[in-house]
Amino acid sequence: MEILKLGVWELKELYKKKEIKPSEVVSLLFEEIYKKDKEIHSYLYINEKAIDEAKKIDEKIAKGEELRELEGIPISIKDNICTKGIPTTCASKILQNFIPPYDATCIEKLKSVGAIIIGKTNMDEFAFGSSTENSAFGPTKNPFDLDRVPGGSSGGSTAAVGANLCFASLGSDTGGSIRQPSAFCGVVGMKPTYGRVSRYGLVAFASSLDQIGPITKNVRDNAILLKIISGKDKYDSTSVELDVPEYTNFLENSLKDIRIGVPKEYFIEGIEKEIEEKIYKILKILESEGCKIEEISLPHTSYGIATYYIIATAEASSNLARFDGVKYGYRSKNYKNLMEMYMKTRGEGFGEEVKRRIILGTYVLSSGYYEAYYLKAQKVRTLIKNDFENAFKKLDIILTPTTPELPFKIGEKKDDPLKMYLSDIFTVNINLAGLPAINIPCGFSSNRLPIGIQIIGDYFKEEKILNLSYILERCIEKEVK
């Protein structure tokens, strides 16, 4: 049995049967990380204290004490989620030595059920990117092909899960930053409904779009983690006070008469042929499971990228104003006055993509341009949201490709920001609308690169997404066998 290839729930079963100790698992994981991650570079920081935490859980198991839900499960965390006593850098020079004095709410929740934080994963600086090439500490590589990107901005997390260098991870998704890299790395990545998971302790990119979500090897694990991190939080006024379902209870529900919409706007010119073929194959499988498939229209889809990059950059320019060298983080050593200190600190501390987005965001919020750009983008956002709301009056699920392309070569789009931004063409509208969506691996291309499918649900209907994803996952596994 290859322990590191197991999922969260499978490892839990081994602990229950006393077939392996958490300390042995953590030791195996460290050994694998030190061997493989030199090339992949999915981690920025390894938590050496994890082995001591694991040994304490060994003692609990030896005494026959009952384990909590994730007791002894090693989980990695994207490096823009605050972890007490463990560096949180956002893969930026400006936060290179920052160690938070508190845990994000989602981290507190993981720790409360016994999860072991194994380390912090690489990302595009401040989550600005679609390839994890924008990290100040070097790019992450795709575990399926080291010449290709893992996607972004949660590329470190998805690569770590895809390479079996952790059992699950948490990422953040502002415009597809969990789903797109999950598709590129062949893993399951959920972006929950906006407000389902607290954002307290997530270093903000675009506050009206950001959402923390789980990245796992299979759908059951995703359901387990989502339940744990969800819920109202007094520290986050945008978190919603709704009961959190026991998502695993919905996984094996029948798909009979589930209504699935396939938007014609997502099958655009330029989508890779193998991706399109795979999606149509999946639709046939779902039909055989009793689903009702129909083509639909989401007429404002094409405005999504422009709308997203106006709103996201505007919010980013406001959120990143706090990194000025005064309170924490990097400070320039050579300056004559306060204004020069601000300018040099930000100039030296931020990377090119961060500077680009701050400039864009400041411009669209500036006097004379606010109404022409930002206000208009907010109005179009409402139209996009209305498209989805109207569709869900008669549908249970919307199904699309996650990305229009297979993982691209490292450096291929680095010098063409507009081409890079288009990588998120199928994911940004879900964030603009605040809907939940998941990426499910659905096979491989002819050159063995992962392909993902995106399953979108109505507000706070994550259980429907997980149910369909779970059945589909079983069907794909049978087909492969």
C-alpha cells in the first residue's frame, strides 16, 4: 500500500485500525517532500514541529482514545492564509519575514479537529496570477510535466496535493485560483458560495470576490473539509449564518431527473479539442445516470473578464495600500523622508504583476474614471449575476469546462498579461456572481496532461455539487479500470 497516495478518509481508517501511526505518516511525507519538492517547489515553508504534534497523537491512539475528525491528517496551507507562529508571506518580498500572531478562522477550525499543518505552499504573489510564476521565491512546476505550469494562484497547493506531498490543502479563489490550478494538476478543488467560509485571516486581494476552499484528492475528502471550515464567524461580517450540512450524507443520492444546463457561451472558438471532447463524453455519462441535459445561454458571459479585472484590481489597490513599510513587513533601507520610504518600499517590495494591478486599480478608481470603469463594471456584474439566477430557476447544476486549455509551458505567457488573464475565462463569472463551483478531474489528454470539468451550483447548494461530483468520480474511475 502506498500510504501517501491515500485520501483523508482512507488515512483516518488506517489510524482507527492502528495500522500506521501519524508520526510515521509525517516522517514519510517529509522524506517525500525533501526528495521531490526540490524540482516541483510547491512549498515555501515546512513546519518541522509537525512531527512533535504527530507523536502526541500516536500516544492518543495507543491509549485507545477517540480521534477527532482530522486528527493526525497532514494538511498544507496556501501562503496567504494566516498561521500563528508560521510565516505567511503571500509569496512576496514585502512580507518575507512576517509571522502572524494569530490563526485565520479556517486554521483554528482545522486545528480544533486535530489537523496537522505540514507547511505553507507557493502561490502567485498576493494571489495575482494564473500560473504561480509570479512568486517572489520562484515558480512552482506541474507534477505531471515539470516544463509546464501548475496553474494559479493556488498552484503550490494543487501541485502538493497532485504530487502526494500532503493529504489535502486549503487555497483561495478570487477568479478561479482554486479551480483552474486544480484542473491543471488533476485534483478536486472547491470554491464555496461567497460567505460560506470565513475570510478572517485571509490576506485580502479583492474582498468582494475572495473565498477560501478545500483542495483534495477526491470528492469525499472535499466534503469532509468543507464541512469543517464552513460557518458563520463573528470576525467576518460577510460570513453567512446558515446551517452547514453534513455534506458526506448527500454523496450517494440518485442523480435521476437532476437538471443540468450547458451554456453555449463556454464552448468558444479556441477551446482545445481534447477538452471539448472530454466534456461531451462526461455529459453522456451523466445522461446514463438519469440526468436531464439541456443547452442554455448565459448572455453576458463575454463581459466577465473585463468586468472582473476592473473590480478585482480596484479592490486590490485599496487592500494593498496597507503594505507601506510602516507597521510590518519589508522596509527600504535607503530613504530621506516618509514619502520616499513609502515609494521605495513598495517599489522594491512588490513584483511586476502586483505593481501592474495596483496601477490599474488606482486608475479605475480615480476621479473622472470611477463612473466610466468601476461603476459600469459593477452594473455589468449584476447582469452576470442575474444570468445565473435566471438559469437556476429551472436548473440544478450548470456544467462547463474549467479551462479552455491544457497546462501551458512555463514562460509561455509570462510576457503577455492579457493572454494570461484569459486563462480564467471560464471561472471569473462564478466569483462575480458569488456562486459555488468545483473542479473535478475527468481524465487526461493524449500527452497525459490532466483535464478538468467545472460543476456550478446555486447559492449555498454545495451538497448538490458534491453529490453529482461524487457519482461522476465513481463513473470515471470505473471507465478507467
